[in-house]
Amino acid sequence: MNQEKKQQLAIFGLGKMGMQIAKRLHKNGFEVLAWNRSGEPREKLQEFFSESGIKNQESRVFSEADAVLGAMTNQPRVFWLMLPSDVIGEFLEQKLMPHLKAGDIVIDGGNTFYKETVQRGQMLSEKGVVFYDCGTSGGVWGEENGFALMVGGPKEQWNIAQPIFKVLSGGENYGLVGKNGAGHFVKMVHNGIEYGMMEAIGEGYGVMKASDLDLDLLQVTKIYQEGSVIRSWLIDLVRNIFEKEDIAGTKGEINMMGEGEWTVQAGHELNVDVRVLEDAVNVRKESKLPENRNKFSNKIVALLRKQFGGHSISKE
């Protein structure tokens, strides 16, 4: 971005991640023009803009997507889409495509299936529109700590888009990892790995819980946190679970968004052994059965999802 003029970006979609992205960009000097279909997130973000106390900022929230387009003045125009995977195709084709011009930059920051991303990249390229797919990780902690950003797209325009990703990142944990589709592919595999790691943690704690050794699992977790081979952010979040969550009152139903299953599918297509990831996916499917809802391991995994992503849980 040209640092001599205001940095402007439109963001469509103010869910958990989209809201944080809009706030972080605003706090770092971007003029954010935001839209969301439902009203409550729009009101919350407008309140944040009004109370942020940042001078010379003209960030605004709009009730109509078309109004965002009319308010954009910078060239090239930059559009960040933070929409569910089952919505983004329709929004892009019906709401945005008719207004796009050659040189515009479109960023898909959601969890879109990478093969669809490849097709959209080709479609937009034919119009002269620059397209980046961005796998976005960081959960509910991203606004404060920064996101990990895995980006796919053209190298030629990377210098224009890079400052956006740098601001959103936690430092150097972002990058152009390949052509269109690569960003979403890497994030898809990230989430598949996440499934396996969380399941391993849940099962390990399940074994300890089932033993007759009367273990203090909070104490064990504190020991695991420092110096152990398995120390990690996920173990840190397990400590939060034991200190703050009602484990007994939580149903062991583990929801999933689909990326883990996509990773398993890709593994099969590429003839790669993904048995651990496949088992983790199957456990999540089986967690919906009444006989599995009281599994301690399932409760830990469900609460881990709540801890890092703000995902909902079911109560007993």
C-alpha cells in the first residue's frame, strides 16, 4: 500500500474472525469499510469505531454491501471477504463480481475448500482482478496477539497486499506460500493437524482420568506446560479448562467445520497415510451419539475448541 495516502480496505463479514480483523486493521491505521448481513455485529463494530479514540480515522459500517463499494476511493480497491464457505460463492458472483474492475484486489480470508479457490482465482484473473486466498488462524486471540496468515496468489502484486497481512500477523508469521489455492490448502492441513493434536491430548487426559491414581490433572498440566516435550498453546488452554470450565457439565459433542475431513480426503487423493487425522475426524462424528457424549476425552476436545475459537458447547 502507498503509505502516503490513507490505507483503506472493505471487509464483508463480521463473524468472530471478521470482527477481530476489522478491529485490528482499524487500530493500525486502516480506514475500514465494513458490512455484515445481520445488524448486531454492525452495531458492535460501529460502537468500537466510535469509542476507539483514534483521530483522523473514517472507518464506517454499512447496512448494504453496495454502499461499501460506493464509499471506496483508493486505487487499487481492496476487498476482504470473511464469509462462510457455503456463502462466499454466491456473494462473490452476485454482489461483488458485477462491480469489480481490473486491478482490484480480492482476499478470501475464510475456510474455503481449496479446489473452489483455484477456480475462483482463474475466474477473477480473467477479469484482471488480483485474488489472494488467505488461511487465517488465531481464533478469538487474534485481535490482541495477531493472526497466522497463509496466503496463496500472484507474486507480482504481493508488494501491494503484503502490508495488510503484516499488520494482521503477530510479526513474521505470515507469507505467500504459493499460487491460488495454496493458502487455503495449507490452512486446511493446519486444521487437520489441529484435529489430531487435540484428539491426542483429549485421549491422554482421558487415560489419566480413568486411572485409580487420584491424579490432580491441573497440577499435571502445570508440569506439562514448562520444559516438557508436549508443551504448547493447546496445553496452556487445557490449564484454562481445569481452572475455569465446568467439565462435568459439558457434553462431549465435538463439532467440526469440515477442514479436517477435507484434509483426510486430500490425503487419500495424494496417496498419503492420514490414519491419525482420519481417526480424529471419526471421533468427532461419533461424538454425536448419546453413548459418547460423556467421554472425558470428548469433553476436553470440545472445551479446547471453545477456548481457542469461541466455539459453542452443549451443556448436560
